[in-house]
Amino acid sequence: IRTSQTSYIGSMTTDEVFRREAVRRAIEEPDYELKLRKAREEQEFQQREKKFFDMKSNDKNPSNFVRVRINRVQENVLQHLIPEEISSPFTYIKRPRKQKILIQGTRRMIRATVKKITPLARFVRKKHVFDAIDTLSNFKRQAAKYLILAIKQVMRHATHRGYDQARLYISEIITGKHLTNKKLRYHAKGKGSYMKRQVSQVTIKLEERPIDDMYREIVQGLSLIHI
């Protein structure tokens, strides 16, 4: 008997019939234990996959689909669809999204920290430029004045490029550190130390929306623009 078969034979029972079968199997099929272990693992894996597939939270199981009736579908759209898509519970019609018209400007050397500018920038994001200026003018903060100057700077740039100011909205406002200036601070008895002065920068992206969206917001009362 080879040394690779000793561990398998040593674990056998004392039954003579079983011992003869095991010895014959160990001689004829030395990889029997490995095949048996792989078959057992594969069976457990299939059972686990079936259990996950039968769960109610599985979106790929057809028995969990919710059937929806789609009304008023154009006939020319149905002609281009595959029969499998028509019989499926959902029919998706993909339409290309319109590309945004953006114009960008940056104002540097703002004498205010990012901590003071960021809350004001979040407050006026996604608003009309005129609404943003009116809102910021009510804040008695120095950072609000710098933001108003930055918005007006980008508006002048947009007007020079041929955009309509009445259709401009604030898409994004990005704030960040620009420089850290050192200034001498005087103490008593002829002593002194350095004082750090943070300087920030603001990048504003304006979006020119269609005129229908602008009038829709005015009618709904979401905008404060006066015609």
C-alpha cells in the first residue's frame, strides 16, 4: 500500500466487507475523497443560489415582477420594439438628455475663510442669479458681499459671450483655499509673532435654461423675478 493511502485506510471501520471495498476504492480511485468533497461543495453552492433566487427581494426572479399596464403608447414606438420587450412587465423608452449650457468663472483673493463662505454658497445653489443676489444682500456678512461680486463677475462674462441674463441659474458653486498670507503681529516689550491670514477662491458655474422653465417657475411662485 502506498503512503498516500494509509491515512484513508486508517480511518476505516473494523467491518471486513467495508474494509475490502474501501481498500479496492483507494487502489483504483486515489482521488475519490477529493471528488466527493467537490461534489458536496457544488451541491451546497447550488442550493444556496436557489435559496437566494427564490427570495422576494430578488429583482431578477420573474415571479417577483409587478405587471404594469402602459397606456397611450404610440404605434410607431411599438414597431421598433422587440417582441420580448413588449411582453416584459416594463417597457423603457430611452431619450437622450439635453446637454447643459454652462459658463464658468473664478474669483480669487477673497478675504474670507471657506468655513464662512460654504453655508452661503449652499443656500443660493440651484437658484436664479437675481434671486441669489437678493438673498445674499439680506445677510449682514462680509462673505456675502464677496459672493455677490463673484456672481456679478460671471454674469458680465456671460453677457459678453452672448447669453441671456434672465435665463441664467447657478448650477454649482465650488469653494476652496487660495493662499495663506503671513502678517506680523506686534506684542509688548518689542516682541512679535506671525499671524496667518487665509484667502479663499470661489468658482461659479451658471446654466442657461430654456425660457419655458423660467416662466414655469415664475407662475408656480418658485422664483422672485419681476417681469
